[in-house]
Amino acid sequence: MTAATKDLDLPVLTPDDDRYDAVRTGFQTYRPHRPDVIVEARNSTDVQSAVRFAAADGLPVAVQSSGHGLATAADGGVLIATGAMADVRIDPTTRTVTAGAGALWKDVITAAAEHGLAPLSGSAPGVGVVGYTLGGGFGILSREFGYACDLVRSIDVVTADGEFHHVTAESDPDLFWALRGGRDNFGIVTAIEIELLEITRLYGGGLYFDIDLIPELLETYRTWTATVPDELTSAVALIPIPDIPAFPEPIRGKYVAHVRIAYTGSAAEGEQLVRPLREVGPILLDTLAEMPYTDCGSIYSDPPFPHSYTGNNAMLRELDPAAIADVFEIVGPEAPIDCVVEIRHLGGAMARKPQAPSAVGHRDAEFVVRVISMVDDDIDEARALHRSLFTALAPWTLGRNINFVYRGDPVKDPIDDAYDDYDRLVELKSAYDPSNMFRLNQNVS
């Protein structure tokens, strides 16, 4: 512990401490944070003390919960680790959850289910509630219910001056707007209150197709999405499956297309809706079934273990056949490095104006194309390949969503294209964080 921090009544770690590496390394393991000081915050008061300490010394501040969305690693400065702030409180009367800064979606899913409720969570239950929601939040049922941030009732946040604020659409409409979409540029959120859904089950799972059927499947998926109701949210991913026992034998070691389905209607209705996809050809593996919402993580089957990756995305106004061809050619099975590519269907409630406006941009996008590659020291090669894809998709691209930017290059790849009103974000950033203390992120500068 340094002389500057020893008088703080906080759990503080420095590079000499045994637990330093464990705390600084999150789910994203590529070049994790290496701060001068880690504060393991236990509550909002600890966060205030840490921010004031950093401000006094002119230090940058990063914040980390689960560490899934690490954008810019701290090299020096202060890292506020919020994993200990993982309280989850369900109010069944108001149908809301208040989640601490370190809470994970799986904790909310389990707690809400006891009351016949569910959150608008994403594909991976191990992701942190706060970071996901502040980025907008593509839920597995978002075509029916909108972005996760559309359901936020209130936000507790510590701003760059060390002050605590309980923010609602009525109390501070500007900050409420900026936090929902602007992520951690305007302060450190210590808790968030979110509306829950009266949902206990769904029809969902996946269909896996072999490589020779992928071109036909993608064209079928493109036309099929124009026919489905808002109650059905879907995606199709192109995945090189490793040849290891962790994967089911029918898909192990193969390059496959994985169609992901989540539908709140009946299983019988769901079967009718997906019939055009089944008719494409033989299915390697079929996991579509009625399921409790508590099993929703099985739909995407995202890897639950930490790993090293980079990724990016493009939100498209339409899914043109030429765009599909570009995806398959550039980052498909013949790509020089392995890529996981996902085409996710948007629209529905995501395109409608929410009750409380937010900074989330490009609500008129019909699809988002994401690409992720595992990396060790070859991140530049992966970034270059990804850029070539997004250059090809430029004619249909509206912008990006910051939830799907993983270890991008902040110098070559500024994040202004994620917003419809970036100038307003810059103005509010100047008001709430004039020294850009919170810059170790997808930065509004």
C-alpha cells in the first residue's frame, strides 16, 4: 500500500499484493487492467472515497464488475472493482429489481424467478447487469420488450466530483439520458433499478446446420425475419466448433451455422414459425424446446470461462444479399483466422420510441452483424480482418452498438458512430466529467 492510500478506509490493492492479479483480471483476459491502485468497493461510500482520491491526484479511473466488456485497459491510475457490490433485491409489488454494481444477470434471473418474474437479460447470464444495461442491452426478448435500458427506473451514480446522485427521468433527465447508452463516461453506477417482466417460460434453443447448407440458410433467414412477430427474437451465428469433448458429437470439430430462437408464445406456435428454417435441410443438432426462463442461457450457449478476444459490430438498415455474401467470404470458413460471426435480428420494440429517451443510437437498424476472434498476441491481425468486413458492410451500415465493441482500437476507432446525438453526449461529458477522469472506456471525449 502506498503512502497516498494508506490513510484511506478502503480495501486497497497495489501490484505487490498477492490478490492484485486475481482482482484486476476479469472475463476478458487480453491485456487486463494494470492500475497503480485497485479499490475493492463495498458500497457507494467506498466509490465516492476512491473517486475523490483519484481526483485529488489527477488520476484516471476505470471500473470493472465481471470484466466482459473491457474496452481500454488501465495502465496506471485507479481501478474500482465492484464485484463485492452484488446485492440483488426484488420488489414483486412494483415488479422491479435493484441490482448492485457487481450483480450478474444469473443472480437476477434466479431471484426474479421465485416471484414469477424475469429480467430482460442478454444471451450470457454471467454478464454484469450494470455495464450491459448502460450500453443499451440487447436482450434475448428485445424485439418484444425493447432495449434493457428502456426498462430502467432509476440509477445510483457517483460523478467525477465524488458526489452521489439518485437519478431518474424526472430528477435529472439529461444525466438519465446520457447514462443509458453512454456507459461509464459520466460516473460510476453503484446500483440500478430495472423493471421486470411477467415471464416464467419461453420456447427457445437452437438449430445447427452443416457448412454446405449455410448459404441457403442465410438467404432463408434473411427473408424469414420479415415474416415473424415481435414476440420472436432470433440470430444466426457462424461458428468453427473446436474438436474437443466439451461440444456435442454431432457438431464437434465442424464449421456450423447456429440459429438462436427465443419466443414467448406457445411451443406449438413456435414450431410453426421455425418450420421454414427446418426445411432448409438436415439439422445436425436441434435443441428447440419449451423451457423455463431460468434456462435461457442455453439458447446461445456462450462460453462461460474467461478468455482473450477482440470483436466489433455494424448495425445495418437492411440485410442485403450482397452483405451476406461479404460476411461469408471475408470472415467465413475460409478466413485466415477463426471468427465467430453473428447476424442478429433487431426491429420490433427496439425500433419504437421508449417512454424515457436514452442515448442509444440507431434504433432503426434491422440487424446487427458481430464478429469475434480469439487472440493471443495477434490482435492487430484480427482487427484488420474485422475492419475489412465492416468496410464491405459500409453501404448498409448506420453505426455500431458499444456493447459489442470488445478491445477495439480507441485511437483508430472512435465511438462517435454509436450515437445519433454525439454532440449532446460531449456537452454533458464536459459538464459532469470536465477532466475526462472516466476515460478508460469507450470514451466520449
